[in-house]
Amino acid sequence: MKICALGYIGIGVPDPRACLDYATSVLGLMPARACPGEDWGMPAVPGSGPASAGSGIAADGSVYLKMDDWQWRIGVHPRAGRAGLMYLGLEVAGALELEQALAELRAAGCEARAGTEAEARARAVTGMGHTRDPMGNAIELFYGPVKDRKFVSPAGMEFVAGALGVGHINLLAAPLVAARDFYTRVLGFRLTDFIRFGPGDSANFFHCNARHHSIGLLKVGDLAGVHHLMLEARDIDMVGRCLQRVEEAGIPITSTLGRHANDRMLSFYMASPFGFEVEIGCEGVRVDEHWTPSEFVEGDIWGHRGLDPETIQRNLAAMGA
């Protein structure tokens, strides 16, 4: 199986509208020009556009966020209880590739279901299928996203996305061996590198395109859920200005500015209303087909105070994870 990119993610929170200001004013994402499934209207006909009118807010209260030419990349949906991940959208090349992917999932004994036309329209894609990873995370395989262009950040941000995808997401994976086998042996991700810390605990990074990693599997005891979502900015000034906005908004910084040793990302981490941390960084390493994995014995060249296992557990508890 060949996954092209981490195409989109869905998050469940009690009040999606409460996340809108954070996502736009702090992160610099743009409200979707139209929400998935809406009628775009007739070109050049006043008043015929989508009902959401560029607010990013759908009829069911969901909030859709844009970061590049794609219609949307992050969906925030109403859900009672604890905030957290609802689904990951992994892109494949086309209809035949999706058929083959579902067949490979069934052959591997994994859940595999073809999506309906209505489900695909609700994600603004052409076709999709469903499975789950060993942690129970919903995985949506899809092809043919809607691209409506015209991204303008309310905060002057530019994101490294496009064919590389949203960024990366680090999943807490207590069943590490099963999770690693699912993402590599079944979905076709390749190990980029890894870091061991403490008995049985490790951080493992997997790529599907030139981005250093799109999926991270973090084993910290029996913790489950998501540690962080990374969004990559164009340059260090955009990272710095975002850090300034975070400080001005009084948002807790969970890991200080620093540079990772393995992917060379210069970044910081913050608490978020999504139920997990958000990392904003720049200058991440690119890999190719000749890349071979390595073990790193330290996580950072400098900075990033707050990424030790004890602090990770404390921060997750503070966010209700």
C-alpha cells in the first residue's frame, strides 16, 4: 500500500466555536471558504454561494479550517465529554489504489469498509474507505480532495503543506509492536528514525513522503490518545511571531523553543483546546527513497524543555487526556 500524505484530521470537542479564535488568531489557520458538502453556488451570481459564507462553521456546529489550497485540512466537531482525535485522513493516489488498499487491509485481517458517496461528500473528497489502527483511532483512506485555493491567513502565516500533507501527528501507542506493524506492514509507512528512553518506552517516526515523519508512535507507559499535532510554518519569523501570539494570549507553552536532533525542526509546543498539544515549527528535514533509519540517543540539540516522559504525562493530565 502507498499512502501519499496525512491529508486531514478531525477533532471532537464540546464547543467547536470556542476553538475558532484560537485556530485563526493564534495558529493562523483560515476558516474554510465553504464547508464540506455545501453547494458552492453559481459563479458570478451574487448570493448564490455557500450557506456558511466563509465563516468555516457548518450547520451542525462543526468548524472547518484551511491552511493551503485544499478546501479544508482540520475539522473540529461537536462531541460531548473529553476533547480529542476523531479521525485521520490518509491520502491515496486514486480509485484503483483505494480498492487495492481495502483489499490489502482485509487480507491482513484488519477492519476495511468502503465509504459511501455521502460520506465522501461530507469530507470534500471523491472517494474514501474506513479502517482503524490498533489503538482504535479511526483511519479514513481517501482520494481526490476538493481544492479551492485562495488561502489567506488571518495572522500572516504560510504553512508547508500541499503534497506533504497537514504536518505530522504523534499518537500515543501503548500497543507499540502492533501499531508499528499496522503502519509499516499494512499501510506502507517507512521508519525514519527512533529514540529510546527508559525501559520499553520510545519515540518512533514514520514517513510516507518527503516529510521527515507524518506519523509518530510514542510509547510512554500505558498512555493513550494523541501527544501533539505539528504544523510547519514557512520560516523562523513565522514561528517566532506565533510564539509571541501564544504568550500574549496566555496559552501555556508545554515545551520551550528548541531544535530536535533527528528532524532538525525548530519549534515550540503549546497547550490547545483540541485535547492535545500543538507544535509550531520550521526547517524540518526532507527524506527520499535512499533514506535509512537511525537510532538517536538524545531528542534535542538545544531547548525543548518539557518533552521528558514525566512532563508529558503531567501535561496530558492537565488537558484532560
